[in-house]
Amino acid sequence: MNNNINHSPYALALPLVILVFLCFVQCLGHTQNDTRALTHFRLQADSHGYLSPNWTGADACAAFWRGVQCSPIGRVVGIELPSLNLRGPLDSLSPLSYLRFLDLHDNRLNGSVAPLSNCTSLELLYLSGNDLSGEIPPEVASLTRLLRLDLSDNNIRGPIPSELSKLTGLLTLRLQNNELSGQIPDLSVSLENLKELNMTNNEFRGGLPDAMLKKFGDVSFSGNEGLCGSTPLPVCTSPENPDPSSSSSPASVPTVPSNPNSLPQTSTITPPKSQSRKGLTPGAIVAIVVGNCVVLLVITSFVVAHCCARGGRSSNSMVGSEIGKRKSGSSYGSEKKVYANGGGDSDGTSGTERSKLVFFDRRSQFELEDLLRASAEMLGKGSLGTVYKAVLDDGCTVAVKRLKDANPCARKEFEQYMDVIGKLKHPNIVRLRAYYYAREEKLLVFDYLPNGSLHSLLHGNRGPGRIPLDWTTRISLVLGAARGVARIHAEYSAAKIPHGNIKSSNVVLDKNGVACISDFGLSLLLNPAHAIARLGGYRAPEQEEMKRLSQEADVYSFGVLLLEVLTGKTPSPPNPNPNPARLVEEEEARMDLPKWVRSVVKEEWTAEVFDQELLRYKNIEEELVSMLHVGLSCVVTEPHNRPTMAEVVKMIEDIRVEQSPLGEDYDESRNSLSPSLPTTEDGLA
């Protein structure tokens, strides 16, 4: 049979065209699925609308959505959306099977991390500083390509799953500041590539494997009081022998149980009959009388001491500390009524309620009585109160601010303001841990940051022997402060709540030298006119007439701060009580830093602007001039012409990216830069 087969080129090409078309349709379907997943995520998480202006269109990759990276075939491979106040679960991201890089740190995302187990291509996962909860799911083992995992500063609880050991390529594991519990497994063998590990400030218990302690050091596990093991950790005691020193005792010494009903019977220690028939000798009687007197004297002493101690605690706040000192005639003369457990108050609060600290974090809580007993030293006096360093009995150190001008504030209003301040969480903002309210006493408890302020580093000891503040450190501190203020503005963009008191003394450094902005929200406790007059921040020109705080004025204040860092000169705030007879001299003596910088730049003496300590560094001239332009853009006279703080952060970051080398977390094999967050307190732990 003769079959005529058509071998024309068109007939051969037709199946290939169909195959390509089917592949295109399939890829288009996957692309639409990725776009649909991102749209769902935006609708769930972006309540403030930060993504809405840009996240439009049918194809996320074709429209270049903000923070979204795509592959050449149109699949979403990266999402970078840090510090945008995003809220909601992560479920909608689970269909992104090609996702390799996810950075959502410092948002307010909640729920579990389990949905991300479906994103099996993930290599870099940064979720620190959110409100994630639940446990680390065993399905984490499906993320076999994972290189860096950061779940720090969340509310994740439960044990570390054994499946985590299957992530053999892991280089970084950060789990600090959570509520993880149970024993820490030995990951030193299975995760032999692991270079950085941080499990501090959790609730781990039991023995720490020696190999883990040797490889990563005890600093990676601090803040877990239940851990034991090799030095310097406490020695582990086995259940069979909880105290080796008490494993044996002399047979002649009877053991007395703690139960009074099971004391040894007197028949076991009956004296000889010959002695029992005899009466007591005069010497024995004298000895008994003297012994009874001594015992009675000791008991009386203890009772007196106990009563004195109770009386002291009732009549003094923070016994033995500077916080407990009272001046006669002061408004704190009735502290016994304030701190008493009984009685009422005009604010309608019972004594029991007044005696409790209100915490914003479930971890590291303590009682008011612990705070009252703490030893303390005064750190300084501000416009709204005095700040003390308080060391509790367990060694925990906090900063306590006693407010002196918020007493008229009603309880409900005060609690609303504290809720605004306390729920804001960011690595560059000093965290409010707790507060205490009573009609005549108000305390704010903050994390204690031990390394002083930017003001002291810039202006302290400007004489011989001073260690200059180098350029890299200055710009790092400025960037950290800018990120903190930008987060405040973003968090409260709708209500337009400002910081209201930006100055170099309110930029403080944590244990790792990271800049944190302090005193946020305290301006809310005063009416606007009083706040402008009392607070010592760098004042914007429009505030002289408008008499109100604003986010635009914050930008101006930050610009003055930036000029202060560049020039090394101290801006002088206006005198709230000027002397009319010396008004001209005071005005001439006052340093209007923006005005002075503009005059110098106008005369083309730009080099004269910068701090002499900075001129010793080579190859930073372009950075100095670029930063000067950022500062001047912030201090323009018209508020609407100033950049937003988010734009200021971007300008500073762009300067540093262009002029500075890549960070140590650069992964050359994957061409990815890890946001190792040098601005987080635990980033160097």
C-alpha cells in the first residue's frame, strides 16, 4: 500500500508552534497566578494604601510593581517590602513557587509562617520585627534551598522542630526575642555550614550541647535562664541526683523531712533512765533561761526589722535609690497614698489597679514592688521629667522616666496615649516596655540603652584627649534615627502624629551602638502651645506662628540634626524667657544653624561648613556634599517643599550604597545582598 506522507516544512513546524504556544499559555497562567497572589496579599495587608498607587495592572512583572522582582520568564522571584506597616497573614503568598527572596521585616504581619512552606524555592527569608505567632512548622524541611532565615522579634513559641536540621545549606539562623521553649537540639553537625546563630531571649531549658556552645559561644544563647551545660552556663543536675553535694550524709545525723507531721519520734532519742529520774542541775536551769532569753531577743529583732522594712516600703518609692528621694513640700509628699494597695482615688481607680505596671510585652515582666526596691541613679532631667537607671533584684536594667507635667491628664486619655507609644515596634525606636498610672505619680519604663546619646558623642570632651566621632559612625547613626522617625510618620500617617521633640540628645545608642530615637509620643501629653514652648527639639520657622507640632516640622528638626552632625556645631534653641534688655545680644549669640550654613554655602566656602574632625578622612568629599544637600532640603522655609522622612531615608541610603562597599552578608554565589540589619539591637549578638 502506498502512503503519501507530506514532508513539507510547514507540516513539520506546526507541532513546534503548537508546543511553543502551549508553553506560552502555561507561563501566562502562572504569571497571572503570581499577580493574583500579590493582589490578594495587598488587599489583606496594605490597610494604609502604601502599595496601591503602584500595584496596578494585570501583570506584576510587566508593570514593575514596587518591591517585586521577576525572572526573565515573568515569575515573581523576590519581594522586598520592609517597614511599611503591613498587617495580616502570609497565606496569600503560598502560591509563589518561584519565590527566592522575601524581605518583610519590621512590619506588623501576624499568623503563622507555615504557609511559606509551599514556597520551596526560597533562599533568603527575613521576617523579623513582626507579630508572627504559632510554632515553627515541621514543613520547614521543604525549604531545602534556604540560606538565611530570620524570624527574630516575633511571638513564635514552642520547640525547635527536628526537621530544621534538614536545611543543610543554612548560613544564618536568627530566632532571638521570641517565646521558643524546650531543649535546643545539636545543630552543629547537621548544619555544618551555619555561620551565624542567635537564640537569645527565649524560654529554652535543659542542657545545651557542648558542640553548639563551642561553635557559637554563650552569647548566642543568653537570656534563656533555664539553659545549663558547660562553663560559663550553670552545671546541669540530673533528675536522680539534683544536688551532688547532698548525695550522702553522715548516718549519725537524722534527716528531718519538711512535713512537720513526720518529725522523728521522741522514742528514738530517749535519754538514759538514770538521767531521766534526776532533776535538773542549777547550771542546766541557768543555761535554759539564758538560751530562752537569747532566742526571744533574736525573734524580737527580726520582728522589728520586718516591720521597719514594711514601713519603709510603704512610705518610699524605690527604697535606697535616687527615685525614692522626696523633697519636703513637693507634689510627691503623699506617696504612701499613691502606692498603697488599699483606698480609692479621685480618678476612680482602686488601689489594686494602681499598684500594677501595664506591660506591652509578655516577656520579662516584673511587679511594681520590684521596681520600687530597685537601686537607681539619675541619668538626667528633661522637659517632662527625670530619667533614672534602675537595676532590679534579678539584674535586669531598665530606664524609668518620672513624668512631672502629666499629672492633670485623665487616666483614660493617658492610657490611650500610652497605647499609641507602646505598640510601636521598630529597631530604631526606643521601646516603651510598661507604664504606671496614679493620680499623683506616673512612670514610664523603657529599655535601658547604655551607650549615651549622639549629642554627647558629638560635643562631649571637645578638648585634648577626645576620640573623634568618625564619618562612618556619624552617618550610620543619622540613618538609624531617620529610619526611626520615618517609621513613626508611616505608622501614624492618617492621624499625622509627629515625634515633636527631635534633637541629638534624643538619639541614643543601644548596646551594639545602634541609633534609636527616644521620647516619641510624650508631646501628646501637653497641649500644642505648651509642647512647642517646653520641648527642646529644633523648632521649625512656621511653629512660631502656628503653635502646633507637625510631621513637616519633624523633617525640619531632623534637617537641623543632620547639619549638626556635619558641622559639629550645637544648634541653640530659642530662649523661652528672653530678657528684653538683652534681646539683641541673645539673638546674636544664638546659633541659627540652618541660617549659618546657608550663608557659608552662598559665599562658596562650602569646605568651611564641615566639622574639622571630618576633614582628616580621605575620599569622603562627595558624601559630605551630598549629605549637606539632604540636610538643606529638609530645612527649607516652606513646609510643603520639604521631603518626607521616607524620602530622606532613601536619599541617605542611596548615598551610602553608591559610596560604600557591600556588607559582609553579600552572597556572591547567589548575587544577593542580605539585609543583615546593622540597625537592629541584636544584629551583632
